[in-house]
Amino acid sequence: MLKKNPLFLSFLSSSILILAWPPLPTGFLLFLGFVPILYVHHLLKDENKKNLKFWLYACLSILTWNIATTWWVWNASPTGCLMMLFVNTLFMSVPFVLFTHANKLFPKTSYFLFIPLYLGMEYLHFNWNASWPWLTLGKGLAALPNYIQWYEYTGEMGGSLLILIVNVWILHFIVEGKVKRIWMPISLTVLFAGISSICAFNNIRIIKGNSNSFECVVTQPNIDPYTEKFSDGSHYLEPEIQLECGLDSALPLISSNTKLLLFPETAIVGFNNEASFNNYGLINPLRKLSIDSNLCIIAGAESFVLYPNNSKDRPSKTARFDEFSSQWYDSYNTALNIKNDSVAEIYHKSKLVAGVEKMPFEFLEKLSINLGGTSGSLGTSEKAINFKLHNGVKIAPLICYESIYGDYTNDFVNDGAEALSVITNDGWWGETQGHKQHLLYGAIRCIETRRQMVRSANTGISARINEFGNITHRTKYNERTAFKCNITPNNKITFYVKYGNIIGKVAYYSALLIALLILLGRFIRKPQSL
């Protein structure tokens, strides 16, 4: 049934995964994506150094998949992109290595043991220092929101689990020569379509009862991050002009009923001391808008905090020393809530991009290696902080990359967030699939939490997404514009928000147990080469 050429099968697997990935609405191909590469292991069973060969074919497939779906990182950081591809390929290949060893101990069930091994890797990828969970399998169904309504119970790793079960089940029938039984895993995928419909219908009844919606205006300034946004750009726009670019589009839409005005990430640029925010003339136009009104303005900013100059020891792990003032300081990627003529609330981005906004490991921090972005790490908030609007609604101020983390978004919702906002600057990636993937990943957060989301991107795509993951308002890329929409808050807590990533945790500890059994097996049996 499958062409018995390992190299061909390696590229066939990566080709299916590439064609299945968002923004293409072809996510169902993922249910076949791992079948060819896992079949390679069956083909190599009688060859010398079969484990090493299988690992190399798996790495080739994973690397090709990574390059084709995340190559756009190169636009922002060639060095960071190469590091990401190298580290991610090695990390994602670990389940394949463990699978080959599990096959020796449990030959009859090893294909099914691949499922917790791979899921355990995905879970760890959300939580280690070099985290880059952009290719979690469950995200691959993001362009099919009507199919994944059950994510409110499982989170996106429920999608990963279903995809792996179907892949391994199909492979099992192929290896055992029982191809006629492939209808069984196919029926499983159809069953979940029905479950999704039930979930959606149940939530429609609940959400229809909510009537306390509020008006929101989202602005998209469309400032080029390479040439216009920052001081080293060839056509740098002064910070005041950058704010005007966002305000000019938004002001005609603002009315006395508008409760929220949303600006993008780093809308307020420059070296801004948080202790003096309310003394800066730069933000006066935003403060004036909030005087004697019910309007709150959420905007991204570059900021820093100075520590007393008598601090001899480093006051935080991310603090930097300024030789000129002889003071320690921390830099932040910040969200501000401006209301009642002042900066009322501040939140610092806490899920930072490894290699760009933070050094993934402490020894790199000490060496001050620049991996294609900030030399040294940004500071973070100690916990998720919601912003409170005048109508009492709490809204989560997610900053850019944070919106790809389900568990972290849950922290905001468990703290009372009734709606989600995302402020981002997707212009770094250019007009590629990168910003489109990022938008769709936000739709998954809406399904998991049953919260509506408003999203302001400096350079496309700004959007409103409802609690079913459907995009109801969206802008075009490379367009200076704004739009008005209504947001309906929701205080219901989903199963996934309440109990978290159960699938990921169970898989992670199961993978550790399997790895321990493999290690014990190598002590008992004569060691063999990889």
C-alpha cells in the first residue's frame, strides 16, 4: 500500500503535515501525517543500525515540516530562525528515539506507546525554557473551528491525542495487513464531528442568555516594524506620530457608548520609565480621551523600572546594569490600562519568545549571547493580571506570543477574565502565513475558554473572534484602519479552564515512566547501538 522507500516516506509524511497546516483548511490530513514516517520503522526492522537510520529519517521529516511552516521567523531573525529549527527538530525527534527503544521491550504495543511519548514531548514544549509549541498537533485543526468545539473540555492537546490515535490505529492495520479495518479510525474522526456539534449547540443556548455586551474600537496603526517603528529604522516615526496613526482611524468610531479602545503591542515606543508614565506628554492624547468618560484604553508600551542606585547585587535575574547612571534596571514588553486620566494598571508580558525576548538558559544569559533579538532577557510579571473596565468587566491583556499558550490563558480566566484581548505586532513576519497562523491560534483560546476576543495588530490582522472560534471582524494586512464591534463578556468556566491540561500532564508522566522502563531495560539487557 505504501511505497517501500524510507526517503520517499519521510518526505511524504512531511508533505502531508505541511499541506495540513493552517492557514489552509485542510487539517484533516493530519490524521494521516505520521503514518508514512512510522511505517519507515517497520521497513527497517531487519537492517543494521535500524534505530539510528529511523531517527535520521524522522529528523529529516520533522525538519522539512518545521522549515515549510515556520520559515517566516527568518524575516525577523535569521540567527534565531536557524537556532529554532535546530533545537525544535532535535526536541521533536525525542519521542521517535524513545519509540525505537520501547519497541524492543514492548514489540506488540510499541506503536501505541508512541502516543504518550509524543504528547509528553508536546506538554514539555509548553513548559521548558526553550518553549516553542507552535507546531503542537492540536493547533493544526485551528482553521476548522466548527470541528474542534470539544476543545472546551480537552484543550488543544485533545486534538493532538485524537490525531495520534488515528495515525497509530491506521498504521497498526497496515502493518498487520488488516487494511479493510481502516474504517474504524475514520469513524472515530466522524464521531468527534458529532461531539463538536453537540458542544456548540449546548453553548449557543447558554450564551444567548447574555445581554450585557459593550462597545469596543480596535485600531491598526500599520507602522512598519523594520523601517518606521523603532529608532534604528531608516524612516523612523516619532512616538507621537505613531500614536496619531492609531488615533486618526479610531477617533471617528468612538462614541459615548465605547467602553474599550484597543491599541497594539508597543504602540507607545521609547525608553519609558514606569514611575513617570503619567508625567509623559507622549500619552496625554490617550489620557485626555479617558477624562470624564467610561472609556478605557489598552495599549502596548516599551517600559523599564529603575532600581535604587545603592543596589550592589543584581536585584532580579533579568536586571541589567547601566554604566552611565550606575543603576540596575529591568526592561519590559508592557500592556497599559489607561482610564480616568491616568495609567491605572500595568501588566508585563510573561511568556517571552526564547532567543529573542529571553535567553533560554542561564549560561547564555551570562555570556550575553544575542540569538537574533534582545541581548539579555526582558522582565516579566509574577502572575497573570487582568485589566478592569469601567463597567466592571475584567479583560485579559495577552501580549502577542502569549496567546498560543492555553494553560497560561486559563490563569487569566480563573482570575476572573470575562473576555480576552490580544495586542500584537505581527509585522515582523511580513505578509506570510506566520501572522495568519497566529490569528487562528487565538481562535483556539476562544473555544477553550468560551470567551470572545478582540485583537489589535500593529500590522494586520486585527480581529474580533467569538466564543466558537469564528472570526466575525477582520482587517487586511498592511492596512491602516480601525473597526467597531460589540463584545459580550462571559463568566462561565469551562472544564478545560477549571481542570487544566489533564491530557498533557497524564501523557508527560506516562512518557517519563516509559523512559524509565527503557532505561531499566538497557541495564538488564546487553546495550545496543542507537
